[in-house]
Amino acid sequence: MQMSCILTGSFWNSASFNTEASYLHFPTFHGELSADVSFFFKTTASSGVFLENLGITDFIRIELRSPAVVTFSFDVGNGPFEISVQSPTHFNDNQWHHVRVERNMKEASLQVDQLLPKTQPAPTDGHILLQLNSQLFVGGTATRQRGFLGCIRSLQLNGMSLDLEERAKVTPGVEPGCRGHCSSYGKLCQNGGKCREKLSGFSCDCTLSAYTGPFCSREISAYFGSGSSVIYNFQENYSLSKNSSSHAASFHGDMKLSREMIKFSFRTTQAPSLLLYVSSFYKEYLSVIIAKNGSLQIRYKLNRYQEPDVVNFDFKNMADGQLHHVEINREEGVVFVEIDENAKRQVHLSSGTEFSAVRSLVLGRILEHSDTDQETALAGAQGFLGCLSAVQLSHVAPLKAALQPSHLAPITISGHVTESSCVAQGGTDATSRERTHSFADHSGTRDDREPLANAIRSDSAVIGGLIAVVVFILLCIAAVAVRIYQQKRLYKRNEAKRSENVDSAEAVLKSELNIQSAVNENQKEYFF
């Protein structure tokens, strides 16, 4: 399945210039007071003009002056003005390079890629208007000399994109679009995704990858419930091998696998567990299991008459609920194993060097009877409870085929298998979050769900206690505020009464004084 690179159309709008005399022409560029030009270019030529616009005496020009020098020159009537950026490496390396020039009344600047920009101030006096009247030439000049050979894309003038592709369709010597995007951007396709060229950009083909997304970077993960399994059948029976044309066909028939690459990630708390099991019609097999003690074991049996070779990683308990990464690479009798990108081991097999007539790949519980060793049989009967992610056996991605089928795949799903995320969310308690994210809302036995339910109840009790404390504090603050308010009102009321009493007393005293004064006056009149 191809996933296109999601970017705007103007970003990939481009044209290829095949001769020095070829160019695209557009209306006159109006940048009298300010000019802002940006574009990408790719070339193997040593020089060439990217853009030119002329006036009577004024002009503006951007060019590749030499393999390592880009120059911006212009004239507004004060004489030619030039800025150059020189690179320690050549620009004609057939890789994309970005150019941006700016010019205003104060200064002019030029920047190429991430190199330091070059800036020069404008003259303090003289002309300031850039007066142009000819057509704008892209990829060449009016004289049809020193034209650019290569590709230009995403050309913008003062924020406006020029449609190079549409103009190139009707211009001799110029083709719409560019080739070779994968040489510059192919590294964006991750996890085995293949870069596919397009005239306007590229796409990442994730068909043979265990990942999906525009850049094959999104994992396909699944939660496995108790007793569930995913079986990828490479062939129903040995006689059908020569007629098969599917991706599984390379495992079929008389072909003997002398090498394989296996990658996956897992998270579980169950031991023993079967992570992956590959069987053949010759009773040969490969199993990846977690033993009773929590150790990770890789068991190769490439000879039906011998006991399996066992690679044991017992440095820690792998059924610890954490996300673990496993990578296995076998080259004939030599197996290289890497766990969590730090535990590495190389072993030599004694049971054989070839895997013959591969039959099926099993994730989870082994449903059919299989002739395996005791440890593998025990783990296969128990199956897997947890999360598996990005499972890949060479070019086969069984989880992706099961959960996001793009065509009819030979897949059998049993039990509860649902798409989920094994990746931990950020937080202080990563393990708790991982377990909740991976196992919540999935069916299982009562014992499987009890730890999560207890954790949820415990968290709820803590949260309830915190809420009660906060409510109590708020009630106390409210009571204190009410008490203060009541005291203030009582104080004001007493003050008002006291003031009224004082005024009344003063009025009484004044009245008494008036009466006494009148009595005194009467007495005086009596004696006289």
C-alpha cells in the first residue's frame, strides 16, 4: 500500500530545464520597494541563471556563478550591486538546495541552505525603486545564454507561487515536474518502506513493512486476549507451493530458507508465554517464548532428528509489563539476537543451517497439535496475553495483514485480537500507564482484570479523599469570612448608635443650657 507524502502542491510544483537556451517566462516582477524570492534547485551543471528580470537600466538576477557559489545581483539605478554565498561543498551534487533572497530600501540579503546569510546595507542616498519592464525569465535569460540545466521547484515571489508545471507543458525544452526526489528524500521512508518516484514529489511504499503511515513510521500493534491467536499460513499443503504467487510464495515449495530476519515488540505480565512460532512440514520450527522463570528463549530446531538449539536470555524477568524489543537475524548456522538494543548475543546452531518448507507463523496460542519440545508446547498451550507490535518475518508482516488487510491474505484470527497501542504514554508512572493503555477495555478472565480494577478503585479513593480535604478547607475559609463580615457589621452598627447617642446628648445639653440661660434672664428682670 502506497502512502503519499502529505505536502502542499506548491511545494512540489517544479520544472526540468533540459537545454541552456530553454526558459519559462512570466509577467514582470513588481518588487519596486521590496523583493522576496525563494526556490529549490537541483543540478549537475557548474553554472546557470535561475531567474532574471530586466528594466531599462535596472535588473535583478539570481544565478549559480560556479559549482560552489550562488550570486544575487541587482541594479536600482545606482550601479550593479552583488552578494554571493560560497559553500565549502559544491551545489551541483544533484541534491536539493534552497535559495532565498530579500531586498528592501535598507538592505539586501542572500541565504543558501543552512549556510550563514550574507547581508549588505543599501546606499544611504540615490535611487531606491527597482523599475523592471521585461518579462520574468525563469531558468534562463533574454539572450538565451548561460541558461540553467536542472530542476527548479517551489518558486515564490513576494509570497506568491508561480505555476512552473503548467507553463512547462507548453514550453519547448522544459518538462513539468522533476525526477530524482528519492535521492534527496528517500531516507524519510522508514522501517523498510520503499521510496517511489512521482513527478510531483514521492511516496513511501509500506507494502513490505510492518509499519504504515506516510513515511512507514506508525506501528501496527494488537492486544491479544486470553487464548487468542493469529495464524499466517504460508501454504495449506506442500503440493500447492509451485502455484502460489503471493508474498508468502518465497517461503513455499522446495526453497530452503538459509536466512531470515525477525523483528517485533511485546508487553506482557504472563509467564510462560508464546510470542512467535514458525513451523514447517518437516517438523522443523522456530519458537520465541517466555519461560516459567520469565527468561526469553529462542529455540531453533532445523533438524527433526535433533534437539533444538536454545538461546536463553535470563538477565531479567521479561514478563514485567514493560515494552521489550526483539530482533533476530540468522545467516545459515549463525544467529545474532538483540534484546532492547543492549543485550546482544551471537550463537552457532548445531541442529542445521536451513529451514525447509515453511508452513505457518503463529502469534499467541498454538491451536493445532505440534511436535515440539516441552517448553515450547507449554508456552504454546498457554498462548499470549498482552500487546504485540510491528511483527515482521523477513518481508511478511502478519499483524498488518490481519488488522489492515490490503488484499486477501492467508490469515486466521481466533479469540480476542484488537488493534491497540503498545507504546507508553508520557507520565510519572510509565509502567502503570502502559498497562492501563494496553489492557484497559479489553475482555479477559476475572483474574486478569482484577489488578487493573483494584488500581482504579485505589486511585478513585485517593482522588475522593483529596476532594474532601479541599471542600473542608473551602468551608473553613467561608466560615471565617462570614464571621469577619458579621463582626464588621456589628461594629458599624454600634458606631452608628454611639454617634446617635452623642448627638442626642449634645442636643439635650444644649437645650438645658438654653433653659438655664432663660431662667437667669428672668431672675435678672425680677430683681430689677
